Amino acid sequence: MLIHYRCKYCRTTIADLNHDQVNFEKLGFNQLTEEQKNELIKYHHEGEADIFVICESCESALYQHPNYRELTYFIH
């Protein structure tokens, strides 16, 4: 399975994880509610998924400008 970790704000690829047998439980996704999973995980093609998190640059921008949290996308 190929997993792309991407920033949910700027869409930058943070990391790619490519492993034949990725265990979502070992990655901690079993701790999420179904609503959280639907918000953070988007499945593409068979065996490929995007996991949306926040990159360091966007995290810093959100810390400095908390009103950005209302936006789904911003340029920093």
C-alpha cells in the first residue's frame, strides 16, 4: 500500500510510506472516530491513500494567525 502524508492546507507532500502490508492499527488510525477517518483519510486507487495532516509551515502560520483555521486553504 502506498500512503501519502499531505498537508491539509497547502497540499505539500510531507512523506510517502510504501509498504506491502501497512497496518493502519500500528499507525494509530484505529484511535480515530469514523468522522475523523473520513476527514483525514482519502482513498484513491486500489492500495493508495492520502492522509491529511498539517505541515510545519502551516502549523506555524496557524499559530501566528488563528483565524486561518476557518479557511480550507491558505498561502503562506
